[in-house]
Amino acid sequence: MQLRVVWFALTAKIMVNSDFPPVDWLSQREPWQTPQYTPPYPHNLPAKADAAVQTTANFPGYPSTVAITDPYRFSSLVDLSIITTTASVKFLDQPIGKRNTLGFRNASTASQVIYIGFGGNATTSSWLQINPGITVFFDTVVPQDDLYVISDVTGGVLAYVYSTYPG
């Protein structure tokens, strides 16, 4: 009984104390004065800063504008594939800018094993060996070299994606 009385007394005290805002289900905050640009998806960001696209916004409580898009954090993927042979072939040149995403998948229907060479011809003793159905994805530390491919048997299929920084 005493517990119930103490709880009621504390609740009543909190209800009359103006230090606590009222609790409502709907927000009482005012909407922003101007609509904010929000991209539909990171991969659809413009390749270069476009004057027509709003990339900064004014937020209440901040002295100046705040960047709401950063083109260096997102990838615009290019998706390609190549049929491999038993001879090393360059399939991707070193980028002029910086590559920020790189992915490989051995899409072979048979048992072809694919080897990737970084900065030089690929051989069957190259460091990166991709067995059928395996995917390799670089998105944190991304190789910037020329890329070469070779297969242990003719007719392998290498599917790959890459992205470079805009500009």
C-alpha cells in the first residue's frame, strides 16, 4: 500500500513540475523551412557536382550549411564480363583517378578456375584464385593496378564490377 502511495506522489509531482515537457504521440517540432535534397539511392548520385542539385542544407542550430551528399562515399558501378582463355589478358586498366569499388565473380558454368593478376600478367600461380561461383569484393582497400585474367581451361566467365571516384 505504501509503495502505491509513493508512486502516486512521485507521479503527481512530475506532472506539475514544468521541467518535464509533455509527452505526446505526435512530434511538436516545426518542419524545416525548405525541402531538403535527399538522393533516391547512393548509386544514383550525380557523377559531378551539378549546380541544379542542392548538395547542402541549412539546419536549425548550425551556423552555416551542412553537406548532405558526399560523392566520395558512394559507388557508381560498371558491370561487365569477359570470357577467359589460357592466355593472360588485361581486362581493366589502372584508373586515372581512384578506384573505390572492385568486385569479381567466377560465373563459369563448368569447373574453370580463374586467376587474377595485379599489375602484371596473370598465371595459374597468381595470388587471387577464384573457384566457380565464388565472389570477391573490395570496397575498403581497393587495388589500383592494371588487372589481368587467365583461366586454367578455356571458356571461363569472369563477371566484374568497378567504380571510380567522380571527376
